[in-house]
Amino acid sequence: MTHEQYREAVDWLFVQAPNYQIDGQKAYKPGLDNIRRLCDFFGNPQEKIRCVHIGGTNGKGSSSNMLASVLQDAGYKVGLYNSPHLIDFTERIKVNGNNCDKEFVFDFIQKLKNLPGDIQPSFFEFTTIMAFEYFYHQHVDIAIIEVGLGGRLDSTNIIQPLVAAITNVQLDHQNILGDTIEEIASEKAGIVKPNIPVVSGDENETVKNIIRNKAAQEHASFIDASLFETALKSDLKGNYQTKNIKVVLSLIEELKKLNFTISDENIENGLLHVHQNTGFIGRWFEFSKDPLTICDTGHNQAGLEYVFTQLNSIDRHKHVVLGFVNDKKIDVVMKILPENSTFYFAKPSIHRGRHPEDYENMLQEAKISYKIFNSVQDAYLSAKEQCTAEELIFIGGSNFVVGEFLEKNLEVSK
């Protein structure tokens, strides 16, 4: 298989199947019928692996990578399924920090081309069955499966995990999941299964009660991670990681009850070496020190509030590169922008990317210092040119902005 053949195969996958990353809501196929048919077609690999299921609005990626790192430090072979990818498709499916083998991806896509005509999966359903099959063939000891969107009707919800977690519930994807925290929490709580413990990381009592009540209906243990006391730190920076660490520690306690051998040293080392063990980047990621350049994929109101609050705590002038997709509520973002900043607004290169000219009236009303660019790279280069040694650059607003920036500027070794 050549690099060109691999690229053509992945391009085929993107074109054949509706892809939420590219197409937005019209690509979202709620329900488990398609994924059940797919799993049946491939012999139900998800039933042959042990899993942890992690849902929530924010923190899914950080929590699943921290947990994977701890389990790897404890000597387990760990599968990890995350989305979306930042640079290459194979980032979505990893074993012990190594991206999915491209030969496997290529061969599996050839099998997908021969599916019966009555199975018409979405891009995410294709990717989910690919992950299950890869983890089965790799004989992983445990697979950590991140929910794609929502929970109840998400493709990943076909698994019977050892334990599940819901990191938190915030307003996001309201056009799909509901307009209120209560509606969204009910969708997230759809991953709660009979007799399978569920960890809840949210501090909001309304959210806790919805998940707790769902757990009671399913005779499942409810673990409130927000009550967990710990001073442990992670190499994943960002003040918000404190809450994710509590979720991870709660999950580890449940796995220990199931005879997983995980020492305090494994936990400490695993949390401190997430980047090294899993290759995870994009969450308060320090791209460079000169000039100090940070990127973060936080993209909904709650995620951006955390990130902008942390930016406000740094006593430097900021050069802030931001871009958004079409369904983003930009008026909300305008109200929480970091202070002491010059802004560089750019259009993400994906189909759903929104050009800043479309919302320039909001930028003018916000009375901020800003420039508009046709690409993320142009915005970054302008910010870099303006940034002095005492200032910093921040890049974010969307997964796609961070991915585009890293693809252009990061030396990718994997």
C-alpha cells in the first residue's frame, strides 16, 4: 500500500459517508440500527473486548487519555477511541499511544466498500466499527471508548462497558440534543446501562440528579466524582483538568474492584505522562515558549469560558487567533472574550467553517481590536509578527482551527 492509496481510501471514506465534521447536523444519524447491522456483519467485535465508556460535553478526550495513560503505566494494553482527529484520521484509534496502523485502515475500508446495500452508515459509524475491530484484532486488555455526540443514540452506545462516566453536561449541540441542560443531561445519561457503575463529574445538582435517577432505574451504582478529594496533577495543563482528574480517579477505583491492578505510583506516573504515553495534544497545549504559544480545542460556551478565564489570569498582552464553524453561537462568545487582547479572526478551511466577514457586525459591536483573515495560518503568522517576547499567542475557538494550525506548524512524528 502506498501513501497515495491510503489517502485515496480515507478520502473515499469521507466522501461515501455523511461526516459530522464536514457536513454538520445533516450527517448525524441518531439510533443504533446501523451500528448494530455493521457490528453483526463483522461478527460483533465489541462483545469480545472489555471497555470503559466516557461521555459528557467537555473533558471526554482529556479524561479518556488520562485513564489510558494510567492503565498503560500499570502494564495493560489499552485501546483508545477518540474524536475528532486533529491532523490524521488514524489519531482516532490508538493502542498504547500508537495511531491505528494505516495498512489496517486501508484493508478495512476495502471491506466497507463491499457492505450490503441496505446498510448505509455515517462516517462516525464506519469509524466506530473500525475501532472495535482493530481493538479486537490487537487483543487489547481494555478499550476506552469516547462518546461521539450525545449518548443515548450515539453509535458507541452499543457496548456493554465495565464502567461508564459522564464528565459534565453543558449547553452544546442544542440543535440535536435539546435546548436545556436537563434535556442534554437526559441524552448523556442514555449511556447508563443495567448494573454497570456510572461516574458523574458534574457539580450541578440538577445534572447529578438526572444521572443519579437514571442509575437508580437501571440498578447501577452512582459515583459522584465531584466529591473526590485529590492533590494529584497531570501534564495536561488547564485549570479545568482538576475536575477531569477526579473522574479518572473514580473510574480507576471501580476498575480496581474488578481486579485491575493499578498502584498509586501507576496513577501518579500515568497522570504526569499523558502526552508521552498517548500522544494527546490540543488541550492547553504549549506549542512554543518563544513566543509563548498556547492552543486549546475548547469550543462551546463552557469550554471557552474555562479557557478565557485562564487566559485572563496571565498578566500579558494576548494575541488571540479564533475561528468558528457555522452552528456556533458567536454572540455568546463575544461576551466572554479574554481581556487585554488583540484578535485575529479566521475561517477554518473545512466546509462548515464560517468566514469572519459573516459576523463582523458583532466584532464591531464588541469594540475590540481585531483583524480578519481567510485562513488560520495567515492569522497565526500575523499574530506571530506582532507578538513581542513579553506577550503570548493563543489559538482556538474550534477543533478545526487547532487541527489546521498544528498540521501546518507541528513536526508530526507519528
